[in-house]
Amino acid sequence: MPTIICGSLAYDTIMVFQGRFQEHILPDQVHVLNVSFTVPQLRRDFGGCAGNIAYNLKLLGGEPLIVGTVGQDFGSYGEHLEALGISQSHILSLPSEYTAQAFITTDLDDNQITAFHPGAMLQAQHNSLRDRIPRNCRWAIVAPDGLDAMVSHLQELHAAGIATIFDPGQALPLFSGELLRQLIEQVQYLSVNDYECEMIQSRTQWNLTTLRSKLQALIVTRGEKGSQIYLGNAEEITIPAAKATAMVDPTGCGDAYRAGLLYGLERGLSWEQSGRIASLMGAWKIASAGTQNHSFTMEEFAQRYQESFGETLP
């Protein structure tokens, strides 16, 4: 049973500067800024929200179907997906574009300078789902991507009657209050972090009670404080944060969490069980650098689940 994962596919190039930016940038000369940093450490990772969610869902034994747009340089990423057994049937390649990519330079104080090239992502709205949704598909998520693509994919999934999680994430600033109200009315589930939840309330002029009333479930992650799952206005479930073996890199933890939710929903598990699986996915990811470099067997995952929550993995 495939689960549709709409969102970005990107390369993340991570560079580490063995110094401090503040020692090389003169505050009174930023109007003529011209600096160069030697970066002896460099890592290139596969990323993008759709890629990350799909990777994590596949680890759990799910069947992700990525809907995204890539460019002429997608070759190594495509080989990576093929090796994982993840279908590329709904990935649109645009030979005249480059795949979206982020170039991130970090200094010894963990300050970051990032340049992001959206590339093919800005044309993802041309990768339509109309008449391309598998008959046995029941679940989908629309994660950060080009604005037009997110809107069109949400509308297409709504028209097809597919239960959908809306995950605006870092694309949230692109949405007006009116557009957010329209889209939230069309989806069953909304997954955000606590800051994004506050921003949505501000933009829509809906308080938490009103926002909850529009959805079957509102999922709000709170980092080390765990997460809350609001089932309409009737019930609130608190999900504790699973303990991580190490705190290495939080990038992609939200994507791992959402993959855990989808895994639980696919299998008809309770929201509490799905939330716990999602929590453990986030904890597992944070112990590794990069967004698609962690791995486990289901036996290992089941053992950690038992240790974390005192119950057998459903």
C-alpha cells in the first residue's frame, strides 16, 4: 500500500570552517563585505523533506511514493533511492534545471551561513497528481516544496479523497492567512512544531480551539518536551520524547517524526502508538549527522521502543 510523499528533494552540502565568523567579519565593514573561508571538512548529503520522510518510512518497512521535481544532477540521488527500493515513478526530471540544494557553512560556535538554490523545486506544480494516484493509496503527506506545488497537490489529494497530513514547515512564511484557512479546511491532519502552530494561529486569526475544530488531528511537536496530538476538541494525547543515544544533529528530526506517524496510520494503530513510534524515529535520527545516514533493523527498533515506553512495539 503506497503512501504519497509530496515535497522537496535536495542535496545538502555541509562545510565546517575551523574558526569563528566573528573573527573575520568586521561589523563596521559589512557594507563592503568580501571574505573567503577555507573549509577542510565537507559532506554532501541527500535531503529535502520528501526524500527524508520517504527514507525514514522505508526504514520502518513502509512503501513511500515520492512526488517531487529534480534536475540534471539527480543521478547519484536517484541511485541512492534505487538502492533503497524507493519508487521514482512520480519524480519529474527537468534537464534544464538543477536539483534544489543548500550550501551550509558552519563555524566552531555553530553559527551558520546558508545559501539555498531551489532549482527544479520551483516547478514542482507541473508534476501533477491528477489521474496518477494509485488505487490502493490511502494516505499522503504534503511537506515543504514550492508554494504552487503544495497548493495544487493538497487540492488534488482532497479531490481524490485521500487522507492527507499538511506539513507546511519552513514554507509556512509563503502562505497568507486566507490561503492557510482554505487549505486547512481541505485536510484531515496538520503537523507543525510549537512555533509554527503559533504562527498559523496568528495568520489565520484562529485560536487553538478553532484550529483544532477544523481538523481530525493537530500534531504539535515540542522538541525535547515531546509532542501533543489534539483529536479535534475532544481529546489531547501527550507523547513523551524518546531518549536519544546522542545529540548530534537535529536537522531532519521533524521529517523522521512524520514518517513515524505515517507508519502508524498505514497500519491502523492508535494515535498514541503512532506518536510514540514517531517520537522514537526523531530520537534515532538526532544521533546521526545528516538526514539520511541513520539506519536500524526492526528488531533494534522494537527493542528501543520497549526500553523507551515500557510496551511492545505494536
